[in-house]
Amino acid sequence: MIRIAPLIACLALPVFIAPPASAAPTAEDIKAAGDEFDRARRAFKAREWIAAAEAAEAADRLAPASAALELAIRARERAEQTARAATLAALALERHGNDAKLASLARPIVERAGSSLHRVTVTCVPACDLVTGTTLAHGAPSEKRTIFLAPGEHDLRASWSGGRSASERVVAERGGQSELSFTAPPETKPEVGPRPTPRSTAPPPPKPTPAQPEPAGSGLPPAVFFIGAGLTLVAGGVTVWSGIDTQNNPGPDRVRAQCAGQGTDCPEYQDGLSRQKRTNILLGVTGGLGVVTAVVGGFLTDWSSPAQRGKRRVEPFVALGEGATLGAQGRF
């Protein structure tokens, strides 16, 4: 049985080995890798295997080191993620073949995986990243990698810069082996066309504002008031004439002379009475027309209709005194 405490002690002082100068980690990367490795050790000690493996892989990704890779392999094994542990072990043998301590851990894992998992040898031209399903294989882009898969169907995809990729479906079998080769498709170069003519920066001319329709009037047209006023004036004239005619024909002096001793059946008296009734009726009609015309002009006429606005202003008026006067006043 492997005891955890001695294991942690062995990993207490990891040595981070820098990759080739073209991708050498910065000082910030090395510091961040140390922080991730410390987090991985604490998670491993707390038996949080998956958290320990992810932190150890993060440390190795920032600044590759055999100690970080070793801790990641042990954590994946304890999490029973055998395919992932075997893939990391194969990476350790490819990358740190001269590290006897790491090789003694990785080689037995790879040998056991050969009989229980499916081994895929992948060749990429140029170096590529590998994705199994939705899981990125740990490690820098490489021209040759060994991937272990659990039995079943898997999509294995190689990816390069510029969004280029190629994929193959692998039917994994227990103890099986297969080889895949990926070649990056050519990069798509942006089309170079004629230089576009610069557009004028002058602002476009303002669009003409469409004329707003005049609102329709909501009352009666002024003509109705003027017709009513005209009818009232005509009726008033006829009433005045009827009153004068009543005073003169037959007249009070003639009625007294002709009807003395005859009573109300006298023809002259009946004639004067008939003329007086006519005059009273005309007075009522004239007054009614005057009232109706005043109401129409004051409350029901739309004096602000488009035909009248800006041209004239007319208001009705009624003057009360010894005689009623109806008319209109305003600007024409």
C-alpha cells in the first residue's frame, strides 16, 4: 500500500523544467505554476483526487515539470480515470524518459492499459493539439502522441492555428491498437480585392419633413351660423313690417269708429286682432331663430377650421336692450 504522507513529502520541492526557448515560460508563469502545484498537493492530501489532478495539470501547462506530471498521474489513478492516467503516463515516458523515478511510475500504468484499454498512436503534420470528445489531451502540441481510450466509439480531433481541424472516429476495443495520421489543411488567406473608394464624410442632406395634414374641424362650418343669422334678420324685418301694419290697418281709431256698439264680432276688430296674432307669431319665430343662431355660433361652430385659420376671425354677439340685436364681429 502506498502511504500519502511520504508521497507528499517527496513532491514538496518540485523542480520545474523549462521547455524549449521558443515557448519558455515567463517568470509570472513559473510563479503561477508554483501556486497551482501547492493547490494540487493540498487537494491530494485532502483526497480530492479530481481537483488535485486538474491543479497539477494546470501547473504543468504553465511550466512543464516532472513533479507536476507525476502528481497528476497519481491523482487520475486514484480517481479511477484510468484512460486519462494512462495517457498522462505515456506523455511522461515521451517527455521525461530519462527520469527513472517517473518512469518507474508511468511504465507499469502504460503496460496495464495495453490490455484493458485501446491504444491510439497519433501522428500530426505539423504538431497539433488533440481533443477526445470534448476533453483536451494534456500536453503541448506534438507531432506524435499516444492516447488511451476506453472501449466504445470516440471522436478524435486534431486542431491547429487559424481554426483548422480534422477528425476521425475511433471504435475502441479492449486491448486494441490503431494508428491515425492528421495533416493540417492549408490556411485560408483573406481575399485581397481593390481598395474601396473612400466614402464622403459629408452628412447626407436632411430629408424634407412631410407636410402634416391640417386637423379636421370638429364643429359646424361657419356657413351654418351665417345662414341662421340671415334667416333671423329676414324674420326680424318681416316682424317689424307686421307690427307697423298692425298699428295702421285698421288702426285703433278706425276700430273704435266702425265697431261702436258691435262688440268683438266687428269685422275691423277681428281684422286688427288677426294682424296682432300674426305679429306675435313672427316675434316668437324671430326670437327662436336668434337664440338658435347664437347657440350655433357660440358653441357649435368650428371657427378655427383650416379654411378660416389665418384668414379671418369671426365671433357672434347678442346685444340685449330695448330690442334684441344679433350679429357677428371679427377680422375678415
